[in-house]
Amino acid sequence: MTRNYQYYKEIFEGQPMPYAFVDLDLFDANAFALKQRAGYKKVRIASKSVRCVALLKRILDFDEQFQGLMTFTAPETVFLSEQGFDDLLLAYPCWHEQHIQSVAEEVKKGKVITLMVDSPEHVQRINSIGAKLDVIMPICIDVDMSSEFPGIHFGVHRSSINGVKPCQNLLNAIKVNPFVRLDGIMGYEAQIAGLGDNVKGKAMMNRVIRNLKKRSIKEIATRRAMVVEMIEAAGMTLRFVNGGGTGSLETTRMESVVTEVTVGSGFYSSGLFDHYEQFHHAPSAVYAIEITRKPKKHIYTCSGGGYIASGAVGSDKAPIPYLPKGIALTSNEGAGEVQTPIVYKGTERLSLGDPVFLRHSKAGELCERFNELLLVAKGEILDRVPTYRGQGMCFL
């Protein structure tokens, strides 16, 4: 399915800007493609990349292969539990007693919620709160999946569990703390799943990254299998072994010990996921800003639009000009806080009041800018659904 400027302009005729929307035809096509890419593995949904209850429910209803959510804060986890979701894996450790206790209270109600750990201190903290509420807390070990090459840390600085000894120390801590129970392990290979290797104009860098990925894939598969073997030898049973992300499904699914993969950004297909050699998904999440000035020929200045993505500062974190085809940001202003100049020399006749369509570099962060998402399909607006922000929620 291809989309052009006039298609979206006609759908949203008269709609005040800025607005964000999700093209459900493309969203569903992405869900189908991701299911195919995951092979036979269960697919857990990364909520941080969706940040909309209605769309999280849509994914889980799409196919039985989509099961469970991976959340990003304790308050968000409790919020989603209260919204009726279950099988929630909190992907990042939490420390504040109130946060852990709020999760423990949901577990005591019978909800399946698993907390992340990568140190004995995390285990002891959760155990003390579990003891206080008389509830055994499921926990998951976050295993470091980065690779060390000469002069290069290939991956992210995340977990301290990067070898046999720290893993054994953590298992020992779990054994002696009766109000925690090992539920699973997770290993996020960010350098495979979240790093593009087909960036236009960077052929040499692409080759280097592909080579590093190839070497890293073998190493992390061995490490994950070793950790699983160590846990089983200790007499513990794992409910799940989680791995991967949108950019690594083809390799993560090949690991026999992995029982589930995680997907988030692929449903919206945000800008950072335009640069992968092995797959391409359709951009389903888009936002529109309004042309309010025309200071000179080929320059159209729009209101707002400066929705910059998190991470290391760079041009790849800027919004991606989308439609009409051929629009571009200016090099000296970029996407601005209250106005964004757009360069356009194409064939569309743009006027004051017309929309310009852009995409966010990262997926769920777009929802932090809008209270609602317009849902469109087959050429019309079908619904308006609140984002987390629209429900009064701000988790990070």
C-alpha cells in the first residue's frame, strides 16, 4: 500500500493542526509482517513504543501469537494492569519502595507482573517488600547482551550481568530470598535490534556495522544459552526467555532457548527503522503541521513540529519530512519549537493552511506530544483514541 499527499490531505480536510494519526491499514500490515518475521516465537509488545491503550489492545487482538506486554515504569505497569492487561514484564529495574509496593499489590490480586533485576540489591529490595505484603514476587534477570571488541563497546550500558560470576552471585541471592521467584530472563541485543545498517550515503559505515553485528550475534547467542543452562543446573525453571526487538527478529528467533521476542517500534515504523537491510515496514504513525507563512519561493513555514527524539544528539533524531514527497528541513533551523520552515520544490501546489506531514524518529515518543491519535482506514477517519498523555498519564 502506497500513500501520497493528496490521500491524507483529503481525509483530514478541515482538521485543526497539529494532529497525529495512525493509518490502520498500514498498522495492521506491519503487525502481520512482524508476526511473519518472528517465526513461531511468541511476540511480546513493547508498550513504550505504542503508548496508546486502544492500539495495545488492537495488537493483542490481532493474533494469538501476540501475548503480553513489556512495560517501562512501575506506574505505567500498574496503570496497564488496571486497564485490564495481564502478563506484564517491567523491562527496567525500579527502586522506590512505593513503586515496587504498587506492583506487589497488583500481584497479590492475581495479576502476572514480573520485575526486572540485575543485582543482588534489586533482589533484596523486592524481597523485603514482598515479605511486608506477604506475596512472592516474580522477577526476571536482565542479561547484558553487548559485545566488547578492541576499542569498541558494541551495545548499550544496561545490565551488570555480563558473565558467569555475576550471574551466579545473582542466583545465590535469589535462592536465599524467599519472597522472590525467578520467572524468566531477558537479553536485549540493542546493537542488533536498534542500530540501522543500511543508512543512505554511509556505505562504508554500513559494512562495518554489518560485520560487527555478524560477530556479535554469534557471541550473544552463546551467552544467552550459557545463562539458561546455568539456571537450569541450579534447579530453577524459567517461564520465559525473552530477547530481541524490531531490528533483530530474524536472528533472535533462531536461538532455541528463546521462547519469546519483543516488538514495539515496528508497528508504527518510526524513522530510525528506515535503515535496515533485511526488512522494511510501512510508516503508519504520522503527524501534520500547518503552513502559516511563505517567506520566499520554495520555503513554507509551519507552526510547531520540533518533536526531537531522545538519545545521542544527532540529525537522525530529527523528525523525518514525509509528504508531500520531496519536502526537507532547512539545515540551519531544522524542526523548531514554535515554527518549522520546510523546503519544497515539487509539483504539489501548497498554500497557507495546507498540511505538511512528518514522522517521528522514534515510535512511542510521538504520543507524548499529542492527547489523541486519529485512526484512519480506507480513506476516512474511523475513530479518535487517547494516548497516555490524553489519559492524563506521564510516566517518564
